[in-house]
Amino acid sequence: MEEWVGGLWDRFITRVARRDHPEAAVHLADIEKVLGVLFRALGGDPGLRVAAAADTRHGARRRLLERVAGTGEKAAHATLDLETLRLPATLAWFPERHLNRDLYLWLIALAAAAGPAALTAREGSDFPLGAWLQLNQAAVLRALERFPGLAARYRKLVEAVIAERLDPNRLPADEAAREQAMRRALREPGSVASLPPPAGRKSMPLQPVPLWLYPAPVAKETPARRARHHERDESSGIDAGAEKRRHEAERTELPENESPFLLMFRAESLLSWAEYVKVNRDTDEDENPDAASTAEHMDRLHLAPDDGKRVASRVRFDLDLPAAAEDDLVLEDGVLLPEWDWRRHELKRDFCRLQTMTAREAPAMPLPEHLRRPARKLRSQFAALAPARRWLKAQPEGTELDIDACVRLHSDRLAGRHLSGAGAYLAMKQNERDLACLVLADLSLSTDAWVSDEHRVIDVIRDSLMLFGEALAATGDAFAFHGFSSLKRSLVRFHAIKDFGEPLDGAARGRIAALKPGYYTRMGAAIRHATGLLERQPAALRLLLILSDGKPHDIDHYEGRYGIEDTRHALIDARRAGLKPFCVTIDREGAAYLPHLFGPGGFTVLRKPEELPTRLPLLYAQLTGR
Amino acid sequence: MKTASSAAEPAAGTSGTGGEMPYYAPAGNEIALFEHAWRNHLPVLIKGPTGVGKTRFVAHMAARLGLPLFTVACHDDLTAADLVGRHLIGDGETYWSDGPLTRAVREGGICYLDEVVEARKDTTVVIHPLADHRRVLPIDRTGEVLHAPGSFMLVVSYNPGYQNFMKGMKPSTRQRFVSLRFDFPGAEREEAILIGETGCDTMTAKRLVSIGRALRALKDVDLEEVASTRLLVYAAILIRSGMEATEACRASLVESLTDDQEVAQALMEVVLATFGK
């Protein structure tokens, strides 16, 4: 009973105390693409990512009701650093939807005007308040000067924000003075050089300013954890939770369990979620079903290294290299490839070592039963694309007379009509299809994820290659299949599945069936090697088709923007070599980074991965058809 | 857009350098370079994105040098006969009809092949003997060998951005030309062009140019082709004739550049950020 009443009260008071307007909320996910394009158009760095920001405790004064309800103590701020522009996942500050949307747009314009890394705090130190105040006012002025059309909207937003703030008349004198200065800084940006100092320690911090950028929190990282962190990224695959909001997190080392019999805990902490208790409970198998909502209420998540021991369902693989006798055959070892370092703007020579390899045991096999029918259909469809010679009628010149046209011309002339310029010849035209296609499939461990009840990503990739091979064979175009994965820069594994010269026979199909997921995605190196292979093909159109399921990423520093910029560099080189790269991805977030890599019309995001086998040949027809 | 003969450019500016001369605001030394090339019988290749004034520049130069201009808009069905000429079947006889290239050679004018990469490679080979020191045009069909007079000039243009791999420019063709690169004009020059072309006010010109420059930052990331000076001119014309500025921009810039709704929305926000809502 007590609990029930408590629950009711909580729901009631939370609703009454709410200051935001959920019915008018605008979600970042809905307008992410628009914001990304706008950010780049207004002069923002095209390599930056737009992502959701974490809620942080602001510590400012709240209304009485909010204090009673225990809400409103956190807010998500817009932050900007070298790699990411973070925006609140949802904006519901204002009762009108269009104002919330305008706030997003405003933050984008402000971030574009602020320039990169304006607000990046030095590691370990807080960003000085005065500098924050001045930087933001300067950025506001710059944004308004560059985008004069925003002025009216900015004023509206300022008034709406001020209307939501606490009335200075009801604040203590010093806080009121600060609040007044803040309002002045919003209304007349550039007019406030510094805030009046707080009177004493009891003085509360400023209320959050949704119109301004905040310094990006500096993540504290302990060096030992990077590899494990990645492991999880790869394994989570595409079915990872939809909740993408970030939590403010801090890496913590677990205390060594020196004596396994000693259970450490602090009794006074048991009732509180907010404090991190250094208890090593890595053998705890019960997942807290309510963990997400708990995390919601915590200020800071402490992430401890978990020694790779995940709850049972997640432990599915082993990232150690298999024994040499078990592993795929190495065909060629030690192909050295460069890598692009975007921070230093230099191409690191011979930075990656690539091994070309082929499956050790891949018995020849016929086309699997379930693919026979679609394969037959594709073959007949694609046979139409095969090069053929045909006669063109009524040409102005040609090798033969077009009797029909001659008769028509002659009779027209006898009838007194004069048709000059109409052709009377037949010309033979060769429909040439001079093209070569190299398919580069991502075989990283993330392809082990399940896309549906029956299929994993790797199954979809296998089926796609099988069917695509049938279609390509029907067109007569030269094609090759390769796969790649990587384990740090010293081992980029490049699997030969079918080379340009080889036929698509049982042995090649066997190699497709033997594909196994493993390791990570060092895309740049693989693209560079594939570029070299495809470049040697004499065809006029050379298509580099990349099948991917996620961002480029490896367990050393190859992650985030580094991986993306390296891949981009490799793609630019590929284009320079006269290749046409195209990416087919099943990564639903692909739209965020793929335009930067492949350009508009250079990629396709498949919402349903299981459609890949049927869509891929059609895409190819669309790409190469005239 | 492409005109088939000389002096047919519509909407010639009012503040041009001469009476009939199409308006052209030079970016650098291209006028001098063109004149040098013409005097020394060198063919010229002009490359640059669409709508930056390549065609206008050629028209301007033809007027300036007092030469007839023969423009051919190249396409992939263009045959060598379309350029050189062909026998036509007439009333009881066949007769020879000169193509634009032959006419330019005979009359000593400028032959301008617009978007030359669009033409098939075997077609463009016919210009080879004209584009080097020989300066001759052999016509197989009639057995004639035309020698180009001193005033004849060959000009080709192409848009490197369009280049798809089915059609590229043969290196052997490319290496016969003096090359000029055109790019989007700087902000001030572009404002001057807008004002010169349309007579719009300075504020409108400034804002349109800033929108144009913002959209150009999206090249190859979100947009395949970016706002050309020509599109900005269209927008200025619509605004001057009384359309609401944001609507004019939607029609002439946003919808012309993308079919993607979300990208269009974002471009529209750029317009609104400049012209206000």
C-alpha cells in the first residue's frame, strides 16, 4: 500500500513540477540529418559528428515544486569538441514545438560560428566561467552577423528562455545580480564582460542557458581499458539498444581482489545509487532489469573494467587469433600500406601490414538450394545487360542502307514532301560494357550479430555474394570478391574469395561459404589494397563496392574520427586512381558519416539487412546501367 | 542554356564593357590569356563547375574579338558527321552540308564545343588535327583538306565534376589545349555579377551570395552539384520581379539542387538563416 501511494505521489508531483513540455518535444533523432547538413552549410567542420549529449547536474536553484519532486536537477547542454557536436537528445524547453526546433537550429548556427574546439577544456581543469561567457557572446554576435535572418528567431528564443527562468526579484541579491547580468548578456550579446561575483559559498550556480554552448566534458580514461571497450563495441552489433543517450561517465579502476574471500563494501552506501562502491562483483550474473532507469537518475556512471567477463549471453567469441594450423592459409604476408593521420595531416608510410589469405578448408559446393530460384531469375535479368551488337536504324551514316528508310524517303520525295536530314543507313553499334567490379566485404566480428531470427549479418553477406556472383557472371563483367578484417595495424586480414581471372565455380562458392566473422574493421588499409588490385584491371569503369555493417574501427587508436578520416583518405586516393567507390551498408546510423566518406549518391543504407542479397544485384544494375 | 550560334545570349547585362557585348566580369587574367592564345593560334580548354560563366566568357570573347561563334553542345550521340558535315539526300541529288566545325574553319570564327566530355571519345578525335600545329580539317567524305585561317580558334569546355567513368577526356585530346580553370567567383565579384546581371540591390546580392557560398560548402558531402552563379542570378531575377525572397530561393536554389527532402529542409534553413523568417 505504502509503495503504491508512493508511486502515485511520485507520478503526480513529477508531472506537476515538470517545467518542460513533453507534448512539444522535438527529438534530435528526427531532425539529425537536417541539422548535419545545416551545420556543414553554415561553415561547420564536415568531419564532425552530431550526437546526443549527456544530462549533467547543473546545481542551480530550482523551483519549490521541482525540489519537492526531485526533478529538474539535470539538463543536457550543447557541447562542441574536435570530433563531436553534442546536442540534447530531446528539446522540450518551450511550449511551442517550432520554438524547440528553432533552438536546435540556433545551436547549430552557434556551433558553426563558434568554430572548432572553441570550448574544449584542458584536461583536468574546469573551463573558466569568464571565458565561457565571453566566448559565447562573441559566437552569438558572429552567428547573428553571418546569418542575419536568424536575428528575429534569436530574439524570440531569448524571450522564451527568459520567461522560463526564475524571477530575479525572488532570488537572493547576489544571485539576482548575476541573473540580471546573464539576461543582459542574452538580450544584448557582447555587453557583459564578466558576471558579478557570487556572495558566498551558499550562492547557487547559474541556471543553465540552453541558448549557449557549454565546454565539452573531458573524459577521464584509464589507459588499460581501451581494448576491452572496443571488444564490446564490435560485439554489440546492430541489435544494441535504441537508447543512445549518453551518460556522463568516468572510468575507474577496480581494486584488485587480493583476497577472494574478503568482501569489501561500505554499509552506508547500500541505500544509495549515487555513489560508486568499489566492490568487485564481476561474478554477479543477475542483470538488473531496471538498470536503465537507475542510470537515468545517477549523476555519473562509473565504468569499471570488467575483464572481458560479460554476462553469459554476451560471451560468444574469443578474439585471440586461432592457432596457425587452424587459421586460414596465408597467401602473401607483409604487404605494407600507409595510413592517414588526420590530426597530424600526414600519411604514415608502411604503417599497416596486410596479409592476403584464403580459407584453409573450403570444399567446393553447388549453389545452395534456397538461392537457386532467385539466382535463375537474376541470371535472366542480367543477361539483358550483357554486351551485344545491334543495328541502329535510320542513321545519318552507316555501313548498310536502311531499306525501310530509303523507301520512305523516296516515297516522301515522290509525294512532294522534302525531308532533309533523315538518315537512310543502318549502323552497327556495339553496346560496350567495359567494366570491372571488386566487392570488398566487411568480415569483422560485428557481422556475427543477428539481423533476424534465422540470419546473422555474415549469412546475409554470404548469400549476397553468391547471388551477386550469379548476376555478374551473366553480364560478363569482370569481377572479384574479397573480404577483410583486422587486428590492429600489424595484421589486416584480406581474404581472397574470387579473383578477377577465376571463374565463379564450386570452389569459389565454397570459399564464400567458409567466410567467418572475426576481429575488427580497419577499412582504410583494406580499401588501399583493393584499390591496387582493381587499378590493374584495364576496364573503363572500375567499381569498388564496399559491403559494410558499421564504422571503420580497430582496437588501437583506429576509432572515431581517426578511422573515418583514414578511410576517407583511402577513398580519395581510390577516386584519384579512377575507381568509383560505392558503399552498401546496413548500419542504420550510416547516414551520419557516409556522406563525408562517399559523397552524395555514393552509398546506400539498407534498413532491412535481410534484403541485401536481392537488393545488391539491382543496385549494381542501377549503378552501371546506361 | 546552350545556344546554337553566336550573339544569341539572352539577358545580356546592362553594364557590360561595350554595346552588344555580353556582360562578363573577369576573375583574373583570363581575357588577356584568351587573346594571347587566339593571336598565337592555340586552342583553349576551359574547365570549371557548371554555371560559373564558361559559356558567357566565350561569347564575350567572341564579341570582343569580333569573331563569329559556333557553339556545339556536346552529347553522347554526337557523331563526327554532326561536327564536320554530311551529305544530305535532296531532291534527286545529294548535297554536302557543312557542320558547325567546318563552318567555323571556313569562316575563321570560334568553334566552341561545350561539355566536350559528353561527346564520345571517337568523335572528339576529329578535332585533333585542328588542335595542333597543323590546323587542318580533313573532310574524308569530300576529299577536302581545309586549312584554318589565322582567326579560327577552337575552344572546348568541360565540367570536371560531371566526369563519370564511362566518359572521360582522352589524355591525347587534353594535351592539345591551353587550359583555363574557372571557379566560383569570390564574394565581392559574385555580388557585382548579380548586380550587373539583374540590377538587384546590394543587400539582396550580398545575402544571395552568402547563401551560395554556404551551399558550396556541401559539395561532395550532401550535394552533388552546388549553387552556381547562374542559379543565384535566377534567384535575383525572381526577387527583383517581385517574388518573396525565401520563396524565390526555394524555387531557384533549394529545389534545383536536391531531391532529398531532408537535405532540402536543411538548405531551406540556410536560406531562412540569411533572409529571416
